[in-house]
Amino acid sequence: MESKAKIRGGVKSAAQTAGGIALLTLLMLAQASCVYPDSSPSLRYDDGGAECFWSDYYPNGIAVKFTPPALKWRITAILIYGFAVIKGEKSFIVEVRDGGFNLVFKASIPISSHFKNATLDWAKVPLPSIVVKDNFYICIYPMLEPNGTQLWTAIDNDTISDRSFLVDCYRQEMRKYDEGNAMIRVEGEEAVDFVEIVPDSIFVEEGALRILFRVIATSNVTEVSAVLQAGSLTEDCEVIYKEGLHEATVDWPRLFGLKEPARLTLRAKTLNSTATLAIKLGENLFSEHLRLKDENRFLRAMLNNSRLERETLERALQGKETDITIMKASLEAHERKWLKEVEVTEKLTRELNVIKLLAGFLGLSMALLFTILLRRGLIQARPPRGGGGR
């Protein structure tokens, strides 16, 4: 990793050095140090003067973060200050990304249509009225062919505002560029005619993926389209409208074998505005769908088996409930019988206690009677048996 970083750093240092030499040559030819674009209002963070230039190999690019003066902003054009060494017809890449660095718009722009060969100037790239919300990024991916076409972006390094970034298109990464401000500007206006794409639902089927979405606009929608980008291949996808929803269909075979996720870009246009929504699609999504489908079948089978087991258990439970009812009735009968026996036992106990009391009273009465009779002499004691004189 360190060797790659050193090589990349060496390339960029060489690129900036070469850019400085090219800048001096161009300044001598143009006999001017600063050229301003037309007077149209634009978002800018540079002072109009270039001190050096930047370029690199694709997929490396440079980006500027813009904060529009209105929440909804329509981008009509991009202004790039730089120069090109044109050797054959070549194109460079322009991107518009939202505040979360998600792709909103991407186009391949022919260099010769916007730059004059070896001429330092502002190049204006019109856009199809792209509407953004809040912060957004403009990314430029130039080219740096040693013996071929080259595109250099001007850098203003005396008004650094921490708004320029180096980006990697493949890795979807960015880091701050500390050497100055990339001289990239944006023309636009507050978006009164507003259009927005709102996802509704996604259906994963055997051979296709269906994405349903709504288009919300303040005026009539003139076009709704979907474009699938898989690697370097780009093709249109079918879009149909039904009951207030648009539906885009993607065939799964197009996604097989991809090393990186494909990108489905939904686009909606009105007369003066365009909205896009990018959705990443990968083969693993379909694999996950198949896995979940197998799991669903397995769970359904388990559910059917569980239903049979439940029915068996319910029948067994019904039988047990019948047994419990019979046992409960028998228990109630035994309980009634036991209560009667308890009542009889308690009655006998009371009677026995009365008899005991009467017996005790009778014994006591007999003892008293015997004592009275003995005292009155009514009862004489018998002499002891045996001989004896008087």
C-alpha cells in the first residue's frame, strides 16, 4: 500500500509540475493571467486566478462541494477553467452527486466540443436542468495520457476554502484536496418547477427485479426512463406506468458475474427540470432472494408439519379434556360423599361426647349416693370371713 501511495504521489507531483510548465507556456501565448467567464450568475469559490493545474489518470478525479442559496436548486451548466492538449477525439466524465455523495447525473463530454487545443479558457458544459437539494458535488474526471490527449483543471491556491476533494470513481471514496480550490463553477437558479422521484416498493422475482416508484412534479412530466449501468455497459430498462406508479424491470441475468454492484438510474423530466435517483443492484441480492425463498419453503414445510402435530395434539387434548371432565365429576361425587360422611362423623362425635358426659355424671351420682347411705348406716359393712371368738 505504501509503494502504491508513493507512486500515486509521484505521479500527481509530476502532473502538477508539468501543469505549472504548461501554464507558463499558455500564459506567454495568451499574454493574460486571468480570464473570466461570461457575466451569468454562478456559484464559485475561486478568485478567478489560476496558480497551477491538476490532472490524473481515470478513475481519479477532482470535485468541488457547493452550497446553493436555495433548498431546491436547478443546475443548468458547469464551468471549468483549464486547458486541453487534444490528440484525437476523446471524452472526459462529469458527475453531479448529492450531499451524501450519491450519483445524481453522469455524462461523457467530448473534449473538443468545449476546449480549444492548448488554450487556457473557461469551458461551459450545459446540463439538462438537474435539480438538487441542499449541498451537492461536481466531479470532473480528466485524462492524462503521456503521448495522447490531456485535460488539465486550473487550481486557485490562494483562496483555499476546504471545498475541493480528490475522488475515486471506482471505490466511491473522496478525500480533501489541500493544494487549493479547483476552478469549477456552477450556473443555476432556484428550482420553481420541481420534480422528484420517490421509491415505493421492490419486488424480487424468479427472473427479474421490479422497482416501483412515484414521480412528484409541479408541472407535467414529459419523460420517465431507467438506465442500467453494469460495468462499462449501459442499456435502457423498460418502464411502465400503472395506477399512479412507475415500474422499472431489470432482468437478473444481466447482473450475474458482476464484480461490483450495477447501478440503476431512474430519471424523470419535466419541461424545465430533471430528477434522477440511483439504486445499486448486485448479484448477491438475487442470491439472497433465492436463499430467503428456500428458507421460506423450509419454514412453510415446517409450518405444515407443525399444523399436523398441532391437530394431533388438539385431538389428544380433547380426549384428555373428556377424561378430565369425567374425573372432575367423579371427584365431585366423592367430595359430596365425603362431606356426608364428615357430617355423620361429627354427629356421632357429638353424641359420644354427650354419652361420656352422662356416664361421668352417673358415676359421680352413684358415688355420692353410696357415701350418703354409708353414713346413715343404711349399709353395714360385712364382717370378715373366718373363725374367731366373741
